Amino acid sequence: MASETESVHDESGDASAESTGPESALETARRQLYHAADHLDIDRNIVERLKHPKKVHEVTVPIERDDGSVEVFTGYRAQHDSVRGPFKGGLRYHPEVTRDECVGLGMWMTWKCAVMDLPFGGAKGGVAVNPKELSDEEKERLTRRFAQELRDNIGPNQDIPAPDMGTDPQTMAWLMDAYSMQEGETTPGVVTGKPPVVGGSEGREEAPGRSVAIITQLVCEYYDRRLEDTTVAIQGYGSVGANAARLLDEWGATVVAVSDVNGAMYEPDGIETAAVPSHDEEPEAVTTYADTVISNDELLTLDVDVLVPAALGNVITEENADAIAADFVVEGANGPTTPTADSILAERDIAVIPDILANAGGVTVSYFEWLQDINRRAWSLERVNDELEAEMQAAWDAVRSEFERRDVTWRDAAYIVALSRIADAHEARGLWP
């Protein structure tokens, strides 16, 4: 799953990273839950509760097409857990949206919010539709009707959607407006990822890439690597990949490869990343600026210090895990490493920093946006970036502590942090009779 075909990124990371492997999002989320629970002394009844979403809303969304015909689509909103705060997660428009996919992705959002210690639970939703087949007017009508169908189940203190695959800041502005019109008052906090002119936050779109860069820097510090002596290859040059590449380049790292769907630019002496347009700036342009072009598969196996898969899910697999030559993998996309590949990399002592930590900048700045909305006070870009860096440092410190104390992988350490916080909240609140 990745956020929005590499252009708009939801708080889970990169919308282009879809679950295309044999294991579904729900299966993966439950497996990760069990695995983390094995490391903790927690009530198994809490684990049983976390296997299931609190609610799943399924709605029909009829819209009038431009030709006057009426077409009916199916929409979902899976609300997994709210023990730590309102539900939070993206809304996607994609033909393969299903109930179980939304449940699994909602569980991932629960873990991500907990590892970042944000006062949110996890949710996910969407409409089973191909947005490329809709005009702008049809997409607006779909969004407004979907907002109406979900109206009783979302709200700034209940469930706060955000952009995801096939949706963008404009979609969120329409949803916010539709909700506000029905409520009779402007309610910007009902969604995040909006344009700043209607309550969105500065730095929101760049946040997942910035968090990937921050975590990469912290990884290098932890392993006594100078960033100035570090080579980096980044698969994906959308919002996550491009922003991560440019920041790491600015901070002194040598970015030797970046890619889009057509292939990768490879320059062993370093790429001037600011001169290469991102997907937002010029779609699918990376290879047209390259002197040397290699495939995306070749990029994954380059002999570099840091590999950042920031495009699709399930790109590091059993078939290529033995060929990964990087010392560290920092996951910019959601789910770029399959479970079998994860085990292979662990056996090879290749450190994998998981997506729920590395790309969590999106949901973290969404939290900042929500705070700005409910307080009716905007933050400067400088404050957003400073606050994000502080939150990423705190999350890194918590995960690093578990990594060192328990002698587990970085992924296990992140899930242990998340599950322990969720379990403590459930234990404190108890079970309603």
C-alpha cells in the first residue's frame, strides 16, 4: 500500500505501496500482533480483543454521473481501536478496496499511532471505485455523498480521516465542507491532510519523507556511521522518496539512485536531487534526467549503505532478499518487505527499520494539524518541522530501548513498544460489562 500513487501520501506512508503479496493486510496485522505479544507479559484477553475491529461501517454511495446515469459504489470505514483516542486513518479510492483490507490497514494505524505515542487509535476506509474513471465533478459528488453516509461515524473527537490512495487534499476539503454544512458550523478538525487555506498544516505532505530522512540519520548515528560517508538508494520518487532524498542530500549523504515506475537513475558519485523533479512536479520523469538507467530490481540490490524502499509494498521478497547488499533498510513505503524476506535479512544481520516508525511523519503531522484545527491556531513550518523531529527522536529512543533490552529486531522492538502502550491503556480502562 503506498500513499496515493506516489503523489499524495496518507498517514500510513506511501499510498502506492499496495499489499500485492500472498498475505493479506489483515493476516499480516494479526501475525504482527501475535509476534509482539509473545515478547510481552500481557493479558491474552487483550490480544483477543485487538484481533478484531471495534466497528466496520459498510455503505452504498450512489452518484449521478456526468451523462445523467446513476452508479452505486460500496464504501467502508473500519474502526479498529480507540482506547487511546479517536480513530485515525486514511480514506482511499481504489477498485480493490475491501472490508478486510480496511480492517487490516486500520490495525496497522493503531500500531503506528501507538509507537509514536499519539492520542489516536487506528482506522481505514475507502470506496471501491477507480478514481481515474471519474471526472473531477463526479469525484466531488462521490466524496460529498460518502461524507454524508459516514457523517454519524466521523468527527474531530470520534474518527478523523485523511488522504490515501486515489484521494488528495482537495478530496479532504470537499469532505470537510460536506460535513461542516450538515453540522451547521465549520469543522476543520474532522479530517487532516487538507490544503492549508482551509485548516491544513504546513509541512504535512512532506512529513513522511522527512521522517524517513530523520530516522535514517538516527540509524547512522546509532551505528557510528557519518552521514557524510553514507550512500543511499531510494526506490520511489514521489512525496516520500523525493523529500527523503532531498533532505538526506542536503544533510550530506550521497544519494546514488532514485527511481520511478519507468526505472532508476544511477549515479555512483551522487545525484543532485533538487534537479530531479518529483512525481508531483513532473510525473514519471526520473529516467529522462538520467545518464545511466537501471531497473527498479537492480536498484534494490545496489551495494549501498542505506536502501529506502519508498514506492510499492512487497518489493523485498524471498527471491531477492539474499541479493540485498545494503547494510540498513529504512522502510519508506508500507509493507515493502515480505515476512520471509524479513527473516532472511535478519539472519544476514541487515537492520530493517520498520514502516510504522520510519514513515510515521504523516500521521504525526496530521496530529499537529488536528491540534491546530481544534485550537484554531496555525503553526509555522519551522515549528511543525521542529515538533516532528522531537516526536521522531522520542519514538526512536523508545524503540531503541526495547531493541537493546530484549535483543530483538528493530521491527519487533517497534511492535513491542506499540502493543505495550495499547495493552496498558486497555488494562487501565478495563472492559465495559
